[in-house]
Amino acid sequence: MNKRSFKRGLKGFWWLTMAFMYLPLAVVMLFSFNAANSAAHFTGFSLRWYTKLLANQEIINAIGNTLVLAIVSSVIALVIGCLIGYGMYRHRHRKLGWLIILIYLPIVLPDIVFGISEMAFFVQIHQLTGFLKPGLGTMIIAHVTFEIPFVALIVYSRFVGLDPTLFEAAKDLYATPFKRVMHFMLPTIKPALISAFFLSFTLSVDDFVISFFTSGPESATLPIYIWSAIKKGISPEINAIATLMIGAVALAAIMSLLLSRRRAA
Amino acid sequence: MSTSDTRIPTRQRAVANAGGAAVSTRSRAMVMEARHLLFTVSPGAAWIIVFLVLPSVYLMAVAFMSNGPYGLPQMPLSVDSFKQLSGFGFLGWSPGNLYTLLRSLWQTFLSTVLVVIVAYPIAYYITTCREKWRPIMLLAVVVPSWTNQVIRTFGWMNLLAPNTPLSDLASTLGLISPNMGLYPSNFAVTLGLVYNFLPFMVLPLYAAFEKLDTAQVEAAQDLYASPLKAFWHAVFPQTLPGLLAGVVLVAIPAFGMYVIPELLGGGKGMMLGNLVATQFSGGSNWPLGAAGAILMLIATFIGLFAMRRIGKRLGGGEEVVI
């Protein structure tokens, strides 16, 4: 086998794999514009599923829940995770092994075990005390839990990358702790905070399993709505919502590419 | 905030020097430091302990309780759930749960192997392309996994349904009976798993290929190694840490997968995650579900531990640290 045909073979394999990766998404997008009710045949272009979608109050609620959940949980996780990240950096000379294990726990725990233990716990607490009724509140708690580690690790690695003398310089200039935080710490870790927020937001929107088990009857998010629509029998509306979500992701991908280009330039 | 006061090594030293004026500021600094540590770390640590460690401990306790009305756990303690998990029921022993466990292990193994087979050439191909294209190519691999898992699996349901080109092809070849879809089936689950986890293998492998020391490959070629031998002795060992990291990222979540077998597997494609979930959502038997969750945790930690050990033995351990 000569080198050239090997390279050509690899190229073919790459495009085949790309087709494999994008085919399911393409099918969903195609059928969202289908005029017919059938999911098997494409009969013509139409926007009827999109207009139906806008009239569906359940879907509007699901979009609202998804956004509230993602934003609120990311903000809480950002504050708590940022503190941990900084603490880990400042006190890294101490034996913080237990803390590292604790932080990795939400990452390595299988989704399903995570979701189910939270659900069982919340249900039991609710029965005993009346607090923590399954709903948006419990979902936010669960999402904050799996977002904290990512925020903490991103903030920590940003601090590690900084010149330690910067911290002393800030102190030597008689800045009060509050001023140090506002004028030195926050501005220097701003990029880390932004990427941590977006990562948390994406993780939250992307999550299904943990949301599914910690949700209540009125707190369905988009993935949960789609899931139950699939379970009830496939409606072409799902294709339309899914297409909107794919569109949002594609937009985010292009934006991240442009941002990284600009940073590189 | 200066690093000098963070470097007091032990408490003993401060105690030994007690009495001097300089030392009292030192020990005050230490108290401040401890307070600082408490202030920064405790909210997050407390959050994870209250909302993750405690629920997990509770779940473990549930596994050792007996099954009450509505599937809720109740006293007295028992190991019935573990007996049931291994297949003992009212009607004697049945292999159903054992099959589910074996299917989970097999599906995990098969899909991991297939993911490696696809990801390895892809990761290599990206490194052979021009540098300005590489980030875009990596992004192209990763972007599908940013869409929700439920949506991606739904896409495969559309593709594998009856009377679609793929199903028609399969029935023409005599692989399935006419007018049947390719899902629900074990095949569909494997496909879904490979699809889902491919990016998680490509990324660490790409990182390994990018760092590849080509001098070793050239040395092998100079010594008249055949391409296959050069690959096996000069390339493969260098990519092994990346490969292992990928295996951790693929195999562990695949073993606990819930969405894909539920949508693409049907009743006969159930995996451990589905067994666990039905015990809770159907309200049928919490202790049994909790016992299944413990089994999953044990498998997860064995997997993580084994990979760490192998990674350390290879000396390239830093990439496998999870």
C-alpha cells in the first residue's frame, strides 16, 4: 500500500464518519419541514410544525424552565465554584486530597446513580419535612451540584497560570481585600468566569437524566418534554423543537470558533 | 495575601516560638489563613456533601432495607434486594437480571472496541491535515455531541425506523424480516453508543497523536521495520495513554447508560441503567433499584482504579488521572 492511497483512504474514512455523525441531525432537521404527518416520507416543504410549536403552551413553558434552570444554576455554581477554585489555589500547599476527591465525585458518578440518589433523597426529605418538593427548586440544586466541579477546576487552573507576584503586588499597594477582589481578582479571572458560565449553561441545557429524575410534574425542561413526546408516540413537532435546539448549538459552535480565532490573532 | 504567611509549615513551629511578639502575629495569620480556607472552600464542600454524598449514602442504606408498599423502602433491614438482583424471586431463580448485567458488560465492551476502531484513524487523520484546519475538524467531531442526547437518539430512531432506506436495505439483504425496523434491537443500542461516545475517544487520541515523537518512527524505519512493525513498536505505545483516557471516558458512562437502551433497545435491549431506573420511576421496588445502583458504582470504581493502575505502569499516567 503506498502512502498516497493510504492518505486517500483516510480521507474517505473521515468523510464517511462525518456523514455518520451528522446524518441523524440532518434527518431531524429535514423532517421538521415536512408537510406530511408521516415521519417516513418527505412530501413537501412546510413550516406548519413551527407554527404549531409556537401555539403549544407546554413547549413555551418547557423553554422557560430550561432557561431559568440553566441560568440560575450556573450563577449559583459560578459563585460557589469560584470560591472553591480560589481556595484550592491559595491553600494548595496543604493536604487537600479530600477536597479533590469530593470535587471529582460529581464528575465520576454515573448520571443515573446521581439522578436517582438525589430523587430518593428529595422524596424522603419532602415526606419528612415538607421541604424540597420535586420541581424547579430540586432541579436547580442537582444542576448546581454537577456544575460546581467544572467551575472550580476552570477557575483553579486560571489562578495557577498567573504570576504569584501579582497577588503580592496587589497587597503591597495597600489594597483592601474588597478592592483586591474587585480591581484585581475578578478582572484577571474574567475569561475563566465567562467560559465556566457558558460550560455550566451548556451542561445544564444538555442534561436529561439528572433533570428527569429530580423534576416535578410542572417543571419539564425541553429534553424532558421531547422525551415524553417520543414515549407517547412520535409527533413531527419534536423535529421542529429539536431543530431549534440544533440551530442554537450550531450558533454557539460558530461563535466559539470565531472567539478562539480572535484570541489567537 | 502574600505567599510568605501561607508558608508556615506546621503548627508546632508556631507553638515552639510562642511568646515572642512576632509569633503572635504569625499565629494570628494562621488563624486568618484557616478562616480563609474555611470561607472559600466550605460552601462548595458543604453543598456537595449535603446534596451528593448524603443522598448517595442514603441510597446505599435503601439497598439494605426491605420493599414496602408503593416500592418505598421500609424497615427491617434485609438483603432481599441483592437476592432479587441476582435473580431470586417468588418463582425461584430466573436469569433475567443476570442477562441484563451481562448485556451491559457486553454492550460496553463492544461499543468501546468499535469506538476505538473508528476514532483511531480519525484522530490520526486530523494530525496529518494542515494546522489551520485542525481546530475546525475537531469542532466538527465534537459539535454533534453538544446537541441533547435525547435528540440525537431520536434522530437514529427516525433513521432506523421501518420503511426507511437503511431498514429497506437490511431487509433486502435478509438481515431483518420485511416491514420491520432496525430498532428496537441490540444492534441499534450498540450503534447509538458508538455514535454517542466517538468524540470522547477522538479528543484524547488526537492529543496523543499531536505529541507523537516522530524521531522514533524514523528510527524504526531506518532499522528496516515494516510499516506494521514500525506502527506497533514506535507509534502505538506513544498513543496508549490517550487511548486509556478515552477508554475511561467511554466505557464508564456507557455502562451506566439509560437514554440509548431505553429508546433504541426496547424490552430486550435493557441495560443495568434501565433496570435501576424502572425500579424507581415505576414505583416498583426502591431497594432493588438501589442495589443495582451499588453494583454500578462498584463497577465504575473498579474501572477507574484499573485504568489508573495501568496508566501508572505505562509511566504516562498524568493523562489518565481522573
